[in-house]
Amino acid sequence: MWSTVRDAAAPGYRAVLVADAAATYSDEAHNTTLTVVHRCFGDVGTAAEVLALLHAGGPGSPAGAGAP
């Protein structure tokens, strides 16, 4: 999870981490990762939240770019 987010952030992308589709070895590590990603590298949301943004045409979504 970390390396993907860092690799996306390096060239300037803002990553989106789907919190309920990612896992680590403990709840504490998971929650720490979500916090750090939100503060430093991108956005964090549940699958339902991310799908709602995509369907609504949120920033960066295909619908927001004028796709059908």
C-alpha cells in the first residue's frame, strides 16, 4: 500500500486510497497508514464514497471529464 501511494505522489499525482479495500498486519498500522496518506499524499475514502464521487463526476472522474 505504501509504495504505491509514494510512487504516485513522487511525480505529483494525488492518490486515492480506498480504506475498506486495503489492509495491513494490524488495525493500528492500518489506521496510521490512512492518517498519513490523508495528511501527506492523497485522499482516503470508503469504496462507497469513492464510487459515489466517480458516478457524480467528482474531480478527476471520467464523468467529470465529460465522458458519458
